[in-house]
Amino acid sequence: MRLTILTAAAGLGALILATSPAPTSGQAMQPHHAGNAAAGKKEYRRYCVGCHGKAGDGMGENAMWIEPRPRDFTSAAFKCRSTPTGTLPTDNDLYNSITRGFVATNMPSWLPLSQTTREDLVAYVKTFSGRWQAGPGTPIAVPAETPATIESILKGRETFQKMECWKCHGPAGHGDGPSASTLLDSKDNPIRPYNFAAGSRFKCGSTNEDLYRIFMTGVDGTPMPSFADNLQPEDAWNLVHFLRTLQPLQTPEATLWQAWLPSHASELTPIGPQE
Amino acid sequence: MHRSLGDRTRSPWPRSLGAAGLGVLVVLAVPPTVAAATAPARRTTAPPDVTELAADYVRARTGNAAERALTLGMHTAKAIPAFARKYSLPCSACHTAWPELNVFGQRFKDQGYQLGNDRDSPIWQNPAYIPFAVRTTPQWRMERTTDQPVDDGAGGTVEKTLTVSGFDISGADLLMMGTLYKDISFGFVPTLEDGEGVGIEAAFVRFDNLFKSPWANLKVGKFELDNMLSEKRGMNLSGEGGPYQSYHFLAPGDATDFGLGDNQIGAEWQGHSDNSYTRFTAAVLGSTDGVPGLPAGKSYDLYGNLSQAFDAGRLGVQRIGLYGYLGRRPTTFLQTPGVSPEDIPGTGSDYKTFSRIGAVGDFFLGNLEIIPLVQHAQDPVELTSGTKDAEWNSGLVELHYYVNPQLVLTHRSELVRMSQQVDPAEANNYGDTDAFTFGYRWYPIMLSRAGLAVVGELSFTKTIGTVLLSGNGVGIEPADHATAVHGTSVLLALDFDF
């Protein structure tokens, strides 16, 4: 009996080891196949309808209790894209949004659902708007990241000031800038800027590349614009490195910053309105 | 002075649902006088030999039945709309059909009732929000049992088929579960049973993501074992079909106070992958089978499981797992001096080990869910009234067909087969049990604020020489150990929570 037990346990252990490790919620997963919208409808009714509504208009039974409000799929405006602002996201973008969820909202990570289920949900979400007949935009190019140094962090800090990011996100990135209380989304619902100090990850991912992409594509349906026409790639990477220092995480950038700051704090000009 | 094990008593435990209520009736049907009449004589010498233990263990089979019924008393179930309210998700997001969890609900539970959206701490909730839900089940039910000994009016006994039926209510579960802070969750589940008072079904605090790792979660308190096939989240509620026989069966003559479906008191280390496809649990538990109070001895029980899920594409997510439980119980005790000696708590000695080990699966073929389970159990002879270890095997297959998220058809077939009797003179099949259940659960209300299920169940059982495990309101075993006792349960219920 004991031999049987040990054999069974060893077999199961080997099976687990042989299985690919589960992806972390921060990693992008790639769908393998185009989803089946008909199958997705069934899954949508099970998982999504309470918030997004049967018609996909973001008016599910819980919508009135949720802030920010659930996405209205009929308008086909999506926050997290790899494509330029104003264009439709790729299937991968939608798949990753479902898989990752949205931090600081009621949209959870649906990572445990099978890959097929998530692919089917992507296919069904695309049935709510005629815009999808035009197809998605072309993903933007993300150039190689520049090295994170004190210089790049300081340049990013200058960009944060120059591009007036602080007006919404606040001088310390707490989402409490002078314009924060006035912001509305595309449905005229109040919306809060992202608080870098409270979030464990960004709205659209957790990597530096994800953050770069947010600058360059914007967050459609929100006041967060695309800076693709205003920022050079190097400037964007510098801004990425600075914003990493605002998070409550031990990122490489934060480590650099924390080592440098105590002896140089007096050299910094405060972020905010300039006299 | 020592006393050998045998007259262990257990605190009556409140029970919540139909099957549990039936357990009460079984206990009532075995009045204290029966137990007193069969109580072992106290030993004055130590340690005991097997013969003495056997004498001590002249535990009437009815006594065993009562014991078994008590272990079934924990059969309550969970579906917690407080979470749905907190996160504005429909029942179907976390449940295949409540109360059973789906893969998303399993991950939510594994994360300490957190979605991981940085809004899990109660500080983010409206001040009016409280993590509170109630579940109860008004019902009509019928219980029928064959071969029940009754008074023949002439001083003798005769065996008859007894049928009882009528309207009934289950107890109520007050489900309080949630987060105290980010990565600190809790559960508190008092149960109410009309006429039975209040009990504590669960009370625990769990520290989640220790060292920022999903593999390190520590739970301390009273809780359901992390059984992959959760009895608390079972689909069936009827007297014969509700409990898992595999989790509660004890061999004839076996007095081990343990049920795998009973909530236990202890500490549990649980780990899982990000998507909860890989899971393990290791727990150290008190040796009281979940009954509050310090144990008679100084031993602890161990429980562990390991499971792995696989993404099978359009078929769904499949899972397989192994589990094992090792328990230790003292068999002799120091006693106070005098004519009415009492056991001295914590002085138990001569520990003996019992075990349960099994494998379980959870497979989906589209809308059809198939849950097989096999288990081997062994209780040492010192914990029985016989001369050999009690050993048995059990297995079940449970089927759920999800017509849609609001209608599920259920079936379970379960068999228990004795492989070694404690009394070699008994027939090999003494105690064997067959149980079959058919049912449906229809959810006309399945919102994020409340749920209502209309339940219908029909269950059949057959036990050889013993009373039905789940109790049927009568619970007296037949005089002839070769007699096959047949039980039938019919349940029509409104299972609701809010």
C-alpha cells in the first residue's frame, strides 16, 4: 500500500514538474486560436453579464454600483491597446486585458479560465460593435529600452514636469493633481487618475514595456492622451524610469533613486506649478 | 488509574442542512440510556490487552451509528453572496452552480477571498458593507428505512419498514468571510439549529501571500479541510444523498472519532500557483475531530493534499489530486482517584494511528462534470471493539450536467466495501454501503445580491447489517448482520442565501 502511495505521489509530482509553470498575472499571454463567438456568448453570460450587461453596453445589474463604470463594448473604445489611439485593439490586447484584469477596478484577472474560454470571450466581445468590421490598428513599435540610470530618471522627472503629468497624477504620483477632481471619461462619468503610490501594477500591465506603451497609445475613453506625437522614444523610456521610482515596489529604478536621493535632494526643483 | 479508550463522548454539534438535521434524529433515536448500557467498564490495570479493549469496546452498533451521525453533523454548505456584493460579480462567476466552486472561484478562495485588484481591503468598501450572508433551506422530505427493529407489542421485536415525512427546515449558516486587510482574510460561521443552540462551524484567520508568494498562506483556527471534493460545497442535501459516505464511514465496531468531512481545528499551510492550477495543502490539526476543547492526549493529526489542473481546451479545465490524513489517538488515560474516576485531560497515552488516503479527479467534458474519488481507510485494532484493524475501500463518481448556469442535473454513485472486519467472524460484506443520488438544482434567482435554488433529490442507499450512514430518523441497526437495509430519501427544498 505504501509503495502504491509513494508511486502515485511521485507520478503526480512528476506530472506537475513536467507542466509548464503558470504564467504570472503580469505576463502577457498569447491566444493560439481565433475564438468562437457563439461559445463565448455562453461564457459571457456566466462571467461578464453582471457588469457589462447582456447588450455589452456596460449597463449590467451591478453597473450602477461600480466605479469606474464597466466598459461599454458597443462603443468599441478600449483602454489597453498596443495600437495607436483611436484604433481598435488586437485580439491579443483584448485577451491580455481579460487575463490580467484592471487594477483598482472591479474587473478581475480571469487567468484561471481556460485559454479557449478567454479566446471565445474575445470573439464575443467583438460582436457588440460594427466598428470591428474595420479591423484592429497596427501595433506600435516599442524600441529597445534605454538603460535605467540616475540621469535617465532625472530626465524622466523633467518630462513629468514638462508634459504636466503632475496636473492629474499629482507631484508625487498620488493621483491628486489639481485637475484630478475634474476628470471625466468619455461617458462623462468621473474618473480618477492612476495613483502610482498605491498600485501594485499599472492599468495595462506591470512591465516597463507596458508603461511605455501606455504613453504612446494613450488610454482611450479616458483623459489620458497618447504622447506618441510629443515624446521621443528615449524621453518615454526616461519617463518610465522616473515613474518606477514612485511605486511602492523595490524596482531597480527605485533602488537607484533611493541611493541617490538623500545626498542630492536639495538639488531638485519641486514638481508642480512653476512661479 | 488508567482508563482505556471506549467511552469517549463527543459534544453534540449543531448541524445546518437537511442531512445534518437527520443526524440529530439518529442521535435522538439512540438515547443516552443506550450509550450508558454499552459503556465500557473502567479498567484498573494498564496497559490493556486486546481482550480487555474488546470488552471496553462493547459499543453497541447503534452507538456506532450515533457516532457516525455526529460526524455527519458538520454537513453544511457555503455560498457567500457577501462576496458577490463586495465585488459585484454574479454567483456564476465563482460557482459552476453554487455552492460548488469553479476555477475562478477556487483561485479567489486561494487568494484569501481577494481578487487582487488592490481593492480587497475593507478600507475600500462602502462603510455600510459588512461581510455577512445567511443560508438556510426550507424543505419537504421523506425518509424510509427497511428492517428497523420495533416493539411487537408482546415483549419482543419485529423488523419493519418505517417511513417518516413532512415539512422541515435546515439550520441556518451565518456566513461571515472576508478580508481584515490586504492579504489577511478571515472566516466565521456560527450555525443555528432550532432546539440545538449555536455552534461554530468555522472560525479562522488566514495570512495570505506571505513573503509575497502565493505558495505561502497560513490559516489558523477551525475550518474545512482543503478537500478537493468539498462536502461543504456539495450539490446534494438529502438525508441519504447529502453526505459523502467516503468521508464519514466507520467500520462496524470502529470507534475512531473522525470524519474527513468534519471541520477541524488547527493550522494549515496552503500554496498555489498564480492561476491555482497547482495547489497543495499541509495541515497540523488537533485530535478532537473539530470539537472545541483540549484533546485527551498530546497527539496531533496531519493532513495533506496535492492537485494539478490542466487546460484541456474547449473541454474545460481538468484537475487530479491526491490526499492523505494521518490521525493519532490515545488509547489509555490517567484518571482521578475515587469511586467515580474521571479522565485527566491531556494524559492520554498509547497512541495509535489511523489513516485515510485517496485520489480524486474533476473532469469536464463540455457541460458535463465528472468527479471520481477513491479512498482507502485503515483504523487500528486498538480503536475498535474487534481483534483486527478495520480496513475498507470506497469510491464514488459524481456527475453534474450544466444545462445552463441556472440549471444543473446531479447524480452520485458511491460504494464502500469492507476489506477487513474488526471481528473476523463477521461476513466480509458486513457494513458494505451503496448510495445513489439523483437530483436537480434550478436557480431562478442567481444575482450578485442573493440566490435561490429549487432543489429536488431522490436518494437510495443499501447497507449490510448496519444502519444508514446518513441517518434516516430511525437509525436502529438490524439484528442480523447479513440483512440488507434499504433507505430512501426524497427532498424538495428551497435553498436560498442572501
